[in-house]
Amino acid sequence: MTTRAALALCAALALPLAACAKKPDDDFGQKVRTYLLEHPEVIEEAVQKLQENKQAAAAEAAKASLGKYRAQLERDPRDFVANPDGKITVVEFFDYRCGYCKVSAPEVLKLIAENPDVRFVFKEFPIFGGESNLAAQVALSEPAKPKTLKLFEAFMAEKALDAASIDRHLRAAGVDPAAAKAAGASPAVQKHIADTRELAQALAIEGTPAFIIGDTMIPGADIAALRAAIEEAKTGKLKTVPNVKPS
């Protein structure tokens, strides 16, 4: 936290004391202000706690919306799904240029291989624009669909994903870059990505990766929490919804 921000917070904290307290409490307000200036780490702890509370509130709000958007989350026929016959569903919102998505990607692929009874729904959610949009578009194109997992692995493993490396990985996967780009620029693919963005907004998902399993949302690359949620779902301890197609 910057000194200016700390002072601003100090002023904000001191103002209610000065405005609401009786005159004899002015000394107390000054003591509080002095203490905060001498111990700015307390302010940092308070800001961190505030952020944690906001994240928890957002998670609760999102949880309340999961049932409403269940079909869009788990059964959008436009999404790529690994292990499509699995009885349990995990949904991931991701961006190919997100550092945390890159860290979690090998573990996601490992989970897919280790759990054939778990459906993994991939939600292309390019939040960084530019090459993130391009990567999402080509990955969703008809020419690239048969190579989705291979491209997911390659794009995530690329430290600096750009137009040249996207073309290189497409060719390595046996996909013509020009054809994938042309198909990815289609109105249908653009709408698919736009719909995913709207869904993320409705669920208060602002960052990547974000995993959803049943009524549980796991923000960030917390693979341990994801593994635990999968195990709980398998044992019936985690509340999930039967994987039935919407009518």
C-alpha cells in the first residue's frame, strides 16, 4: 500500500471519530491516528481482510446464481468437453495468456486423464484481449475442434503466446492457421465468446482461472481445492446436480 493510500485510509478512519464522538474523545481519535501512522501494517491487514470479505461475498452471490445458469454452464453444446460421458461436471473459465491458468493447465490435463468419470467443460474467457481473443477464436473454430486438448496444452505451455506461436502450434496440431482464423472470425464464434463473457459477468467471475463443480466455485489456481471438491462429489459429500440435458 502506498503512503498516500495509507494516509487516506487513516483520514477516513479518523473522520467518523471526529464527527461522531464527543469532544472529550478527541484525544482518543488522535491516539488512533498516531498509532495507525506508526503501524501502517495494521492498515494493510485491514485492507487485505476487506478484500477477503469482498471475495467471500462475491462467491456467495455467485453460488446463489449457479442453479439459474446451470444449463449454460454445463450443457452449452458449443463448448469443448473432455470425458463427455462423465457423471460429475467441472467447468473452467480460462484465458490462454493468464499466468495462473498456465500454472494450473498441466494439473487440469492430469485430472482429465485420471478421472474419466468427470466431465471437464472448457469455457473460453479471454480477459486480456489481443492474442487471447485470437487464441480463443481459433480454438473454437471448426477446423481446430478435433485438436482442442492438444492446442490447450500447447497454448498454455507457451510462455509468450503471440500470433506467430499460435500459427506454429496450429500447424503442429495439423490445423491450417488461415482456415482456423477465418472460421474463428465467424459471427457464431464471436457470439459464443460474448455469451461466455456475459455468463461470467452474471456469476461475478472477473478473473481466471475459475472452476465450478456443483454449487461450489473455486477461484484461482487452487488445484488442491479442486481435487478435494471432485473427491467430495464422488463420495456424495459435495452437493452436485445430476448431469441431465436441459429440456
